[in-house]
Amino acid sequence: MKVLGVDASPRRNANTETLLDCALKGARGKGVRTEKVVLNLLRIKPCQACARCSETAVCYIKDDMQALLKKLKTCDALIIASPVYFGTVTAQLKIMIDRCQPAWIEKYILGKRFPKKRRGMFISVSNYNNKNFFRNSKEIISILFAVLGIGLSSELCIPCLENRDDVRNNLLLRKKAFQRGQSLVKSIRPSMRIKE
Ligand SMILES: Cc1cc2nc3c(=O)[nH]c(=O)nc-3n(C[C@H](O)[C@H](O)[C@H](O)COP(=O)(O)O)c2cc1C
């Protein structure tokens, strides 16, 4: 069983990545393998809307997205973590999501289904004390999860974070993320047992 974590923040080891690391640690504590992908380190070109994937469900752009899409499609659980930028997810994450268009084609045009039950979690942080800033991101993530055949396990959206160490200095938040990672694994365990 594998949990994939996608870090969409360009700021390394800051609030988003710290929460993601805690959630992945919680998952590992439940005996699963984890992998973290830092989007800002990858070379992913934005979707060119060429429609070449519309019949084959294969993107013609050869970059780091090929390997990442495979990971997104095969993991048992997925954690997406992004700060709020201008009321939505970061550009790094939006580029990744748009490049999931081949998965959209597979599901909605070619009628393919993911064979196993998968679960996902969304982590987000923002500066202002205004929960509305998470609205767009939550909507976008729900669309992504639907395309990938992933059921939403939980959302952890934390406002009022600005300094890069805010989460690192807050044991309660780190504990919360850790526990959510554990719960994510618990939410997929029953279905995995049936399959194994
Ligand atoms: C370009 C940019 C846009 C941002 N837009 C928003 C915003 O719309 N609303 C908000 O509350 N915070 C906004 N923020 C603040 C970040 O969400 C916040 O500082 C967060 O902690 C950054 O995550 P990180 O610590 O993982 O880098 C923005 C920050 C940047 C750099």
C-alpha cells in the first residue's frame, strides 16, 4: 500500500511541506510506504490543448508529468498540499492538474474505471483569517479527485499562517496533520483487506 504526497508550495520546508511531512509520517506509522513529490523541482510544461490525448489518452509532451501521472494513477492514497495563492492553488499545482487531462479522457471518454478504492486528502494553508480563500482550491481538488477516482477522506485547511516556521512552531497543528495521515490509511485499509 502506498501513499503519495504532492507538495505544491515553492517554499521548501515551510508551512505546506511541514504539514504534508507530518501527514506522511502519520501514514508511515500505520505501516504503509510513502513518497513525496515536490512539484517545484519537476519540469512540467502546461497543457497545450492540442487534443492529441483525446483518442489515445496519452500526452505528447515528454517531461516529468509522464512519471507523475503514473504515480497519481497507481497510489492507494493521495495527499495534495498547496498554499493559497490569489484565492486558489499554486501555479505549480494547476499545471499538474491540467496535465491530468489524459486521465479525464480515460474516465469520461474511454469509460475506464480505477479497479481499487482510493482515498485522498487535501492540505492547504493561507495567510488571511478568511476561510473563503480555500473555496476555489477545494472545488478544484474535488474535480481532480473525481477524475482520478479518489474519494475525499479529509481536508485540512489552516488560515493565519505567514511565516515559514508557523507550523513547525505549532505542535498542535503538526499533531493534527499526523493524525489525519493515520486516518487516511485507516480509511483505505478495509477495502485493501478485501482485495488482498
Ligand atoms: C503569490 C502569493 C499569493 C498569495 N495569496 C494569498 C491569498 O490569496 N490569500 C491568503 O490568505 N494568503 C495568500 N498568500 C499567503 C500564503 O498562502 C501563506 O503565506 C502560506 O503560509 C504560504 O505557504 P508556505 O508557508 O508553504 O509557503 C499568498 C502568498 C503568495 C506568495
